[in-house]
Amino acid sequence: MFNHLLSLLIWLPIAGAVPVLLAGSARPNAARWLALLFMVLTFVVSLFLLPQYDAAQGGMQLVESHLWIASLNVHYGLAVDGISVALILLTTIVGILVVVGAWEVIQNKPHQYMAAMLALEGLMIGVFCATDALLFYVFFEAMLIPMFILIGIWGGPRRVYATLKFFIYTFLGSIFMLIALLYLYHKAGTFDLRTLAALPLSFTEQAWVFFAFLLAFAIKVPMVPVHTWLPDAHVEAPTGGSVVLAAVMLKVGTYGMLRFILPIVPDAGKHFAWLVVLLSLIAIVYIGYVALVQEDMKKLVAYSSVAHMGFVTLGIFVAFMLARGLGDVDSARLGMQGAMVQMISHGFVSGAMFTCIGVMYDRLHTRMIKDYGGVINVMPWFGFFYVLFAMANCGLPGTSGFVGEFMVVLASFKANPWIALFAAFTLIIGAAYTLWLVKRVLWGDIHNPHVAEMKDINGRETFVLFAFAALTVALGVWPEPLIRLMDSSVTQLVQQLAIHKI
């Protein structure tokens, strides 16, 4: 089993989608229970990564490699490092919570909904395991299909527009990545990522490959100015789709930067780091102001995701500036660690925020802020969780939202105090749009008679929100296990930044 642990993690949920689909619309409860069973089994299998992966050693472990397409020297290559392990665990945890959260909500073709979720989970895990660039590309593209289905079938009134925009944006970026991969294959004769990392490239070659990769992964993050698909996708997606999209799928973009840009084109990465840092700061500051004026709760949280993911890209490329420009490896490591912690934290906090919006939407069938007010008077337990997640979204110390952002700001100060100043400014903007949202939704008198009829969270919803809350607080109070899990892998990534290919 342990020799093929990664393959089992990828294909177990994908295979589980078949019996769930076969359960049909005539047996919705069977489909739900089967989906939950396969999600729990995948989570249990993912827990075996912790004892099997040697965090102290770091590097790529649990290697699987089988010849896939002999004529092209393409391999079915899998392996994980500490960052991959953390993201896989995040994926399997979110998968269970999404299935439980949709238990009673999805009444239209629940077997197809659950099957799409299972397939999506397996494909996302595949992205985090692939060590062959072509295999990575296949998983990267295949993820679009179940998410396209989730938004297109169970989405809102403008779901067709949102799905097409989501697909076209992502697919356009992927074409540039494919062209870059084909060029690298022409030079190296293989798609193996380790071989590509050692491939000597001129600065001109690196620059072209850098921008091809950057466009593909920036769209997925998403970064300014290619972020406009995200609010539309979130607004139209069902709650579960929004949770998976925010909690896991956005991380694929930053993960791709770590696996492709850092090791393959380090000189171009260092040279153009200022551009990514600038775009990250624009996302952090400008998008925060955009979030402040939103009237739709989902759109507000979607824009806040763009701002928070800006911290991740900032931490990654500030590490370039520190390691290559200033020779400060320790600060570069701090910035990279902060970016990784922020990735995991954002998965919990954004997933929880979208779940809370879904809980209210299920009762009132509106996401407009003006339709609410005084919700805490009739839903006190829900109000408790909502305020907790709002505080985490603001970056309050003691929650996971604080840890990663603080580490990135600290590293940014070493690179340039002005970068740190603009990055830290988001704490004010984030508090403004988040607390302004809480004030209008939770507090005050009840003006809408339908709000007065809302019932507090049930057992199923309490389980999901409590799980998100426990993870958010645990990571905020004791981030050490996560940092230790990823530390050796982060250190090796920072060491790769110092490599010159020209």
C-alpha cells in the first residue's frame, strides 16, 4: 500500500465517483452516503502521509515512476514534499466538509453533484503529486471539467456566463504553459521536473518561459489584472463549489509557481520579481477597496480572496529579492514559510466564510447584504462562528489569518520597508470590509420579517463550522507542526533560488 500511497490517494476518490454516479437520482441518500464514505476513506489514507513522510529530511519522497508514453519519454511520476503533504491534507479535509455541507442542500441530481466533487478531489491531489510536467498539465486541465459541471448545473441564474468565463480564462493561460513545456521538452527530451530544473537556459529563454508560466498560474491564483473571472464564478457557484474553489483550487496557481518558476527559471524570476511584488501589492491594497463597496456577500469574500492570495505571491517573490538580491537566506526562508502558512490558512478561513454565506442563503435565498440585519438575534450560535471567521479574515492574532501574513510582512520589511508598509495596510482595509459586513448582517435590529423566521444552525451545519473553527484556531495558536512539516522543503526551495543558470 505504501509503495503506491499517492496513486491510491488520487484514484480512490475518482473511482468512488463511479458507484456514486451509478446510484442514480432514484437513490439520493445512497449516493450521499457513498460519497461521504469515499471522502472519509481518502482522508484516512492521506493521514498515512504524516508517518511515511520524513519532514526532517525534506525533498521529494514516496516516489512512484512508471513509463507512460514511451515514444515521448513521458512518465507517470508522483512524489511529495512537505508542502504537497500539507495541501493534500487540506484537500481531503475540505472534501469531507463539502459533502456534509451539501447533504440536504443539493436536491437536484445529488448523485452527479457528489460524483463531480469526488472526481475533482482526486484531480487536485494529482496536481500536488505530479513530478512529470505533462502529467501535471493533464491534472491541471482536467480539474476544469468537474468544476465547470458544478457551476454550470448547480449554479445561479448567470451560471453559463460564469462557467464560460472561468473556463476561457483558465484554458487560455494553460495554452501558454503548454507552449513553454513543449519548448523545454524540445531542449531536454523529457518532461521530468527535476531534469527541467537542471536544464541550462539563457536569460532570454528564461524570460519567455517565465511569462508563459506566470500567466497560466496568475490566472489560477488569481492575480491582478487577470482576476475578474473569480467573483463571477464564486457568485454563481453552489456553496460547495465556492468552498473548494477558494480553499483548494486557487492554491494550484501558487503551487505551480513553486514547482515551475522557482527551479526552472530562477534568473528570470529574480529579474522580474519586482513585477510580481507590485501586482501582489495592488491586489492587497486596491482589491481590498473593491471588496469594501460590494453589496453581494459572496462577491465581497471573493475579492477578499484575491487580496489574501496576494500575500502568498508576495511572500514567494520577496524571497527571490532577499535570497538573490540581498543574500539574506534566512529572511527569504521566513517569507516563503509565511506564504505557505497563508495558503493553508486561507483554505480554512475562506472555506468557512463561504460556508457561512451558504447557511444564510439556504434560509433566505439571497446574498445581498441589505436583505439582512440582526441575524444574531435569531441565530446566536451561527453568529458566534461568523464573528470568529470574520476575525480570522481580518488577521486577528490567535487565528490562522494572522500567522502567515505576519511572517510575510516581517520578511518584506527586510527586503524593503515600503513593501512591508503597503502589505501591512491590508490589515486596516481587511478589517474595514470584514467588520462592515458583520455589522450590517449580524448586528442591529431586524428589519426584514423573513430574517425573524430564520432558524439557528442544525447539527450538520454545526459540525462543518466547528471543524473549520477548530482548524482556524489550532493553526493560529500552534502553527509549529505545520511549519515543521514544510520547513525542510521550504529551505530547499530557497536554496534553489541561489542557483544561477546563466
